Amino acid sequence: MIEQNLSLLLVVVPLLAAPIAAMLPNGRLPWLLALAVSWLCFILAAWQLMVVIDGDVIQYSLGGWAPPWGIEYRIDALNAIVALLVAAIAAVTLPYALLSIEQEINKEQLSLFYSVFLLCFVGLLGITQTGDIFNLFVFLEISSLSAYALIAMGRDRRALTAAFQYMIMGTIGATFFLIGVGLTYVETGTLNMLDLNQRLQPILEHRTVHTGFAFMVVGIALKLALFPLHLWLPNVYTYAPTAISVFLAATATKVAVYVMLRVVFGVFSNDFVSITPADDLFLLLGVIGVILASAAAISQHDVKRMLAYSSVAQISYMVLGMGFASVYGLTASIVHIFNHALMKGALFMAVGIIVYRIGSSRFKDMAGLGRQMPWTFAAIFIAGLSLIGVPGTAGFISKWYLMLAAIEQQAWPVALAILIGSLLAVIYMWKLIETLFFEKAEQHEIGQGVQQRSEAPLSLLLPLWLLVLANIYFGIETQVLLKATATAVDLLGVADYHE
Amino acid sequence: MIDTLIDITLMIFLAVTAFAIIRIRSLFVAIMLFSIFSLHSAGLFVVMDAADVAFTEAAVGAGISTVLMLVTMALTRTEKEKWSTHHAPLPLIVVLITGAVLVYGTYDIPAFGDPGSPAQVHVAPRYLEQSMGEVGVPNIVTAVLASYRGYDTFGEVTVIFTAGVGVLLLLSGRNNRYKRDRDASSGHLRGNSDET
Amino acid sequence: MKHNLILRLIAKYLFPIIALFAFYVQFHGDYGPGGGFQAGVILSVGFIFYAMVFGLKTVEQAVPMSLLRVLASMGVLIYGGTGVASMLMGGNFLDYDLLSQDPVSGQHLGILLVEAGVGITVSSVTLMIFYAFAGRDMPADGEGQ
Amino acid sequence: MIDVIIGHYNYWIVIVLMMAGFYTVISRGNLIKKIVGLNIFQTSVFLLYISIGYVSDGTAPIIAEGFTRYSNPLPHVLILTAIVVGVATTALGLALVIRIKEAYGTIEEDDIHNQDESL
């Protein structure tokens, strides 16, 4: 029975756990429930990936109504990779959250907090699992609404304005998406993604279809913080509670990239992309995004903010992969969705540990801290290497495929931009390493607050190192991920590149 | 014909209301105008044979949303919006481009009310023709909502639940948690007023 | 408004009528416009109106926040539980056909249950949000000094 | 020409409404006004959907004797869900506005920005 309902349970189990968490008394019980659910989901998601990795597709009709009349879950390798990623990040974030959230959130709000956290998790999983475009919108809103509330729980009052700004831009994005869905619906009469794909092919030239596509893409671009629609992101990642920064940085934008891939190549098609300027636009915005966001990262005074700008740059890499619209390009995008979650999750966790100890995430407050917190420092160093894309780390694999895609199409300016982006990443990561290790601590700078310049508790370090080791593991053992990705790209229907 | 006339009249009312909202500075008037906008669109939904939607829009837009906005206005003690002195051209440009793209998009759109348009001949006919036998509920909107697309409605309930829990999370914290910014803006924080 | 006799009188007698209308909308949704969502909103509006006239405290005593939290959660669980029940009977999630001997009466039962879940969650969440907003007394500008 | 106008005027006015709401959101600095604009924007999108589902000479999709032509129920269902999503967003947004007022003492974007700059 579990296998038959596998894909559905992955969403419904945390969904039913969320209201239960809201009813639990405050204390550690809601956290324990969330933790148990996230690990269960991780197992279910891994199981799901095993089923579809060879190209099988899981089809599940909700309510027993056959698509396109009912809503269906349709899981192929791409959904399964992203779902596994979301579940895995939740499973490592929650152990980490216990202490850091107890420090940041009022005790009497813990059960509400974990309930909302579970809802955010549900929303993201629901987006990845569904095969129905309107159902996707509904779950997108579940994840967004819960994210707004979670972000606003940050200790700095700017968390409130960050959440509000995100809410405005996110809702505009969702409304644009809704307009796009409406315009494609009027032309096709269906909401099922597969059915849409088939019914759109004969009418690819229609102007209404083009407009619908444009609105959907702009809507998703707002959600994934595609340059220049990224303005909400730095504030959100900087001021949200640490565990939420970790979780959102590693999952929310990645899921949005997945939606982009699914809509552009799964609902519309590669043929459609080739007759519109969409691919060139992706390349252009990707190149600008990589360079400008990386440059902006260098000039930040706050480490969380620097990592946020770095995220914008990394998302641009994924968009570049889509712009190539080739097997290599999409492989790079999908692999980078996965790898970036690992490296950014690790980096935000490490910075969060520093914040947990010294109560600040500004460069000047953490001078020389690397000596007192060697394990955290080492984690930042390795995750930083992965971010730059040094061979032997996960980050190298995605950069490698992106380069292959650029060389294959002889897109030299893009290749150059990728190199410059990596170079800039070296500079801003070095800035952090230098501050942590080589600068002397200025004693008078350290004022009041939680000042314990020593290594963090094990419950924070363990999840961090789990992610760091994953960065190394997926840099060396690439077979499973690349196999799943190959299957996913194959199902998206992108042919090999031809001149 | 009479339908078309009512349709156009309501549409013009809506447009006037929408533009008045842009211009008006008083927040109270803007909120009341929104309520009117919502009620008019509920009327328009009735004209376009969407009774359930009209019912909901009237209850939610003209009811709940308006009440919440008014309460917020009262709580924040803001009656007028500040008229910003600089008028940036960017919003207008963005809006004009977006609108132009949309108008371009209506070129191939099937005519308003066309019974032969793709939306009317694919998927939907099954609901109209078979739901009585399959679900047995005369109100087809209920049949689709609760059964054919029941999972969407499950998501919808979850959205409401999320909003409830989220609002509670935001507004139940009574403590002043902005210790570090206190000096910068003392007096506006509730923690301070609690102490006095 | 607490001292306005006419308003108090109207509010007193209006509340049961609003509640009755809400239940009508809830259960008549199969045949006419309406359903759990609209019914939930109407019921909560009844409470909100009562609270506006008689004060928040009066209503909060009858329906405390802690109860609303449980009710809001229960609504979601009723909806999800209906789905899980059909799953346990060997069907897909929310496949009401299996809830009864005959598919159509199964559908009726399923719709009744999920609409009840919607109604409970919507009414309690709406009231919950109203409590949270109205219970938030805000210091006036500069009052804090 | 006249056919085009009769077939499309509904969509065009809806587009004007949408853009009026959209403009209010992105051009106004008052946070409550922004939320009002967001609601106008969303309500206009609902009008777009219901226009899509409209069938001339049809009736509301409630099966009854003597009617054979009904409007399309699917957009109605979608919009019911979207209305709920909209009010959920509004409630959460307004709760944020209240918190912002408590933290900053103002709900004007410019003033908030100035206060954070001076930190």
C-alpha cells in the first residue's frame, strides 16, 4: 500500500503533521514531530528516486479521476531529484534548527513555528510532485505564505520589511503566473501539464500562447530571483532566522528553478524555445546576473548578505544552462540545482553557527574567529572550494557541464562570463577566509550579547559536516546523480546540439 | 443585449473605481472604494453566470478583506498616505509594457462568450455531461471543487490554515524582540510602552 | 458601540439567523451556490459582528483562541482524513467512490465530509485572524516615552 | 472590426483594470495602499478567468430542467481557490504591516527606508 501511494504520501504525511504540530504544547515535541516527518519524507523521496531513475514514470490520479479531468501526480527523474533534495535539506536543517531556533524564537511560539515550517516544506514538495499546473500554483502559495511568516520571525526588525517586500514581489509573481496559466488555458482547455504540452504543439505560433509563456516565465523568474528581479532576495536571506535562511537558500529558489525547467521544456517545448527569443534572453540575463551579482557579493559587509548575492549569481548559472537548451546545458542546470543546495546550505549553516556564538554576521565582528572555531572554519573552507568549483568538489561537476555546453555552442562570451564568475567567487570567499583566519580580533569591538568565542555544540556541527561531506562525496562519486539527470534531461525532450 | 449593457456599465464603474483608488490619498476612502470594486465585480460575476464565485467574492472581498484593512488602518493610525514628491517614471513604464503585452496576447484569443473555444470543448464538457451520473451533485461547481479537483481544495484549506497559523505567529509575540534597534527608534516599540 | 441599545438588540437576534444561514449555505452547496468556504465565512462574520457590539472579551469567553486553534487544525485533518480513509479502502487519495457501497452515495458522503472540514477550518481561521488583529492594542505614536 | 471589438472588449477592460491595480502596487509607498492595489490586481485576474469561462446565452453551471447550455465550471472552481489564496495573502500582509508599524512607527516605504539607512 505504501509503494502504491508513495508519491502522494511524500506530500500528505507532512501536510497532516502540520496541523498536529499546531496543536502540540510548546517545547521540544513539535520539533521532534517535524524531525521525524522530515526523515520519513527523506526515505520516501529516496525510494521514489529509485523507482524512476531508469526512466519509469509514476502516475497517480488524485481522487481516482483520470487526467486531464482530475489532478495527477506524475513523477519522473527530474521531480524525484528535486523532491529528494528538498526532503534531504529539511532532514539536515531540522537537527540544526533545534538550538538555533530556541535562541531566536520565543518559547511560546515554538509549536506554531514548526507547524509553519512543515507547511513550507509541504508547499515545496507539493510543487515538485504535481503534474497539474494549477495545483502547482496552490502549493506555490502554501510555500510562499509560510515562508513570509517564517522570514518575519528574524530578530532584526528589518526581517519584517524583508518579508513584506518578498510578499509583494512574490504575490505579483504568483499573479503573473496565474495570468499565464489563464492564457494557456483559453487556448488549450486543459491544466494538466502533459496534456498542455501535447495540445500546445500545433499552436506554438499563437500570440496568446506567447503571451501566456511570457507571463508564466516572468512570474517564476520573480520567485527564483532571476536578475534583475532578485531585489527581494538579499534582505530575506540576511534577516530571516538562521535555520530558515539555510532551508530557503537551499530549497526555495531551487524549486523555482525546477518549475522554470518544467514549464519551459515540459509544458511548452524545446521547439517553442527555439522559435522564441527565450533562450537568448536566458543567456543574456544569466551572463549579466553572474557577473553583477558576484561583483556585488564582494562589496558586502555582512556575510549572510554576501552569500545571498552569491546565490543570485549561482542561480544565474542555472539559468545559463537553460539558455543553452542543450543536453549539456540542462544537465548543468539540474546538477547545479542539487549541488548549489549542498554548498549554500553548508555555508549558511556555518555562518549561522558563528551568529549563534557571537550574535553578529558582520565581517568586522568575526575577525580571527577561525582559530577559535576550527571545525566551522574548515567547513567554510571546503564549502567555499565547492562554490568556486574546484575539482574534487560537487561544484566542479556543474561548472564542468556548463563549460561543455558553452564550448559545444562556441558561446565564448558566456564561457568567459563563467570564468569571471568563478574568479569573483574566489575573491569574495577569500575575503571571508582572510577575515576568519588571518585578521586579528579587535577586542574593543566585541561588546555585549552572547559572546562565546569557542567551537559550537555538536548538534549544530554535525548537520553542517554532513552537508560538507556531501559536497565532497558528490564531487567524486558522480554516477548516481548524473544517471538520474540524464534520465531527466531525456524526458524533457531536448535533443543533442546541432549546428 | 441587456446582459451586454449591464456588463459594460459595470465594467466602466470598475474602471472608474480603480482609477479613483490610484488618485485618492485618504486610506479610508481607498479601502471603501476597494470594497465597492469588489462588490461590483461580484455583480459582474453574476452577469457572467458565475454564481458561486460572486457569492465568495462578495463575502471575502467586500467583507473579510475590507474589515481586515480597516482594522489595520485603525491600528496603525494612518489616515492618509504620504504623497511622495518624486514621481518615478519606472512603474508607469513597466505597467504600460505589461499592458501592451497583454493586449497583444488577446489577438488570437477566442471571442468573448464563444461556445466553440478550446476551453469550452476540452475537459469541461465531461463535468457538464457526466457529473450527474458520476458524482450526483446538481451544482457542478461543487462537484468539480470537492471531487474532480478535490485535491486543489485540500490545498486551499491548507492555504487558509497557513494564513491563520502565520498571522498567529506574527501577532502573538508580545515580547519586544528588537533589542538591538531599540536605541535607534525608541518610542515606537511596544516593549517600551509596556514598561511605562 | 457597547451602549447602543438598538444595536445590542439587533445583534442579539441577528446572530442565530446568521448562524442558521451559514448552515443552510453549508449543506445546500450541493444544489445551489455555496459550500463550506462561504458558510465558514458567514458563520465567522456572525461572531465578528457580535464581538463588535458586545466586545471581544464576551466572544472570547465563549470561543477561546485555544479552541479555535484546535478547530482550525481539525478541519484540515478531517479533509485529509477523508482522503486517507479512501486510501485505506484500497483506492487513491480522496477517491470517494469507495467510501460507500454505491459510488454515487460514496461521493455524497465524501463531499459532505470535506465540505465540513473546509467550513470548520475557514470559520475558525477567520475568527482567529480577527482575534489576532483586534486584540492587538497598539501604542500611539510617541506614547512610549 | 466591430466583431473584434464585441469579441474582445471584455478582455481589454479587464486588462486596464489589472494594470490599474498593478500600478498601485508598484508605485505607491504606503503599505496598506500597496495591499489594496494587490487586491485590485488579483480581483481583475479573477475577472479574466471568469470571462474565459463565459458562454453567451448560457446559464450558471447548476443542472436544472430546461437548460442545456451552461458556462464553464472549471474557471469558477479555479477562481474560488484563487480568491481564498488572495484573502490569505491579504491577511498575512496586513499582519506584517501591523508589525512594521510597531517596529518603525510608520507604514510609509520612504520613512522606513530612511530609518534603516540611518542605522
